[in-house]
Amino acid sequence: MFQHNGKLIYHKEISPNHMLMVIDAIEIAKNAVMGQFVEVRVSDSYEPLLKRPISIHDTDKKLGTISLLYQVKGKGTKLLSEKREGMYVDILGPLGKGFTLPDYSIQKLLIVGGGIGVAPLLFLSKEVRRQFFNSTMILGYNSKEQILRIDEFKKHSSNLQITTLDGSFGEKGLVTVPLERELAARNYGMLYACGPEVMLKSVAQLAERYEIPCQVSMESLMACGVGACLGCSRKMIVDGKEIYQRVCVEGPVFNSREVVWENV
Ligand SMILES: Cc1cc2nc3c(=O)[nH]c(=O)nc-3n(C[C@H](O)[C@H](O)[C@H](O)COP(=O)(O)OP(=O)(O)OC[C@H]3O[C@@H](n4cnc5c(N)ncnc54)[C@H](O)[C@@H]3O)c2cc1C
Ligand code: FES
């Protein structure tokens, strides 16, 4: 893991309350795996003390930059959103265990995201395309205004489907409707998901029903982000045994079959 005091190359609001940030962080850019995250110090003072975990949205190894896509939610992300281009941001990463790609006997992959949960999926879809897998991507939002970086996602998936809850763009309803349609129609070999936990639980249930391996990226409140405080631990069932795993070290990406969905 690397600590960077990285220069902010780009920082703009790209949809209401959603910021895209590009930071100079060459070591993180070179070493990151899709699905990993960074811990971001949101202000130059020690208030708030805790760093905030944000997924690595994209990397540019040549330029030595990483991108973060985040929602302005509470105090920490509000402070972060006030930083201007040219300023510096203290980040630690890459952290955690990311997504893994299957072997080449598997051709078709399905990627599902909901809301700001789409953030780590651009890096994943880029890598999926770079390694010549075929992917279908289904991204769900509440409404058209909240759709994030659709042109970027389009570049990396031959079959991108959008759903909105209010029907203002794409198919009206939840991502699980086109997801089930795809699972019934085609022979996918791996499913990836990131989004609200209620969505992840439904995706995991569909993966179970269609007997397809599924990797889910989970969230948890994090204090240290590096495995020391145990504050982010989640109950899992591994080899038939109940154990607690740290989302920041053993996750955030888990085999959906191991997750105990007790919060939803
Ligand atoms: C692995 C991971 C990846 C993520 N990736 C993204 C992303 O790409 N984009 C995005 O928008 N969001 C992402 N999130 C969510 C993001 O971290 C939160 O939205 C953000 O921390 C909110 O901070 P805030 O100060 O704005 O909000 P607030 O709601 O004000 O504060 C939430 C923060 O409270 C602190 N906190 C409060 N109680 C506790 C406690 N008991 N233990 C530990 N910490 C506590 C934590 O620092 C927590 O982050 C991710 C979360 C995780 C775990
Ligand atoms: S946040 Fe401290 S162990 Fe995960």
C-alpha cells in the first residue's frame, strides 16, 4: 500500500451531488486491482479524523493518475467536494481485495451496479474488455439525472442496459428484472455486483437460483481501513463455519455465497 499526497488534476460535479476526481498517484495507479479502494483524508485538519473509503473508479497507468467517483453524502464528502483542482489530497491505497476474473473457459460475464455502486465497475469493465471477455452490463438508478458516466461505460461493454426506478431513462424498474432476463437467456459464467445491500442480496439470490458464481462488493463503516480496528467486520459463512471477516482486508469483494445478509 502507498501513501500519496496527490495533486488534484480534475475535480468537478458531474451530476447533482456526484463528483469525479482525478488525482496524481502513480504508485496506486500502477498497483491497483479493480474493486480495490483508497482511504481519503477529506480535509487538511484532523476534523474529521477518520479517512473515508472510496473505490478506485479508474486508473491511468501512463499518466500515473487514479479517478474517484463519489456521492456527496455527509460531512466528510462535503469537505472533500470543496477541494479545488491544483490542491493536494492525502490518500492511502490500494486497499482490500478486489474483483477477480475467471479463466478463459468462461466467455460471458455479467456486471450489475446500482446508484453510486457503479463507481468501481468502470475499472472492472475496462479490464474485462482488455482481457477479451464479453460482458453485459446492467446499471440502475433512481432517475435520469442520476445516471453516471454513461458514455464511459458504453465504451467497455457491448451490451449496456440502464434501468431507472421512475422510468425517465431506459427500462423502468429494478436492475433485477433485466438481470433475470439475461440469466435465463444466456449462458453467463460469472456475475459481478456493487450497489445498495438490498440490491446485492437480490442479485446473490438470483445467482444462487441460476447457479452462477457471483462476486459482490460490500460496504461497511470503516475507521482504520487497514485491518487493525475490526470495526468493519461482517458475518460470513466459509466452509460451513460462521466467521467474521474484515470488509477492508478480506473484502470489499466477497463471494456472494459466503455473505450473511443480516442487515437487509
Ligand atoms: C470499500 C468502500 C468503497 C466505497 N466506495 C465509494 C465510492 O466509490 N463512492 C462513494 O460515493 N462512496 C463510496 N463508499 C461510501 C463512502 O465511504 C461513504 O459514503 C462516505 O464515507 C461517507 O462519508 P461522509 O462523511 O460524507 O458521510 P457521513 O455519513 O457523515 O459519515 C460516514 C462516516 O462516518 C464515519 N463513522 C461513523 N461512525 C463510525 C463507526 N462506528 N465506525 C467507523 N466509522 C464511523 C466513517 O468515517 C464513515 O465513513 C465506499 C465505502 C466503502 C466501505
Ligand atoms: S476498518 Fe478497521 S479493520 Fe476494517
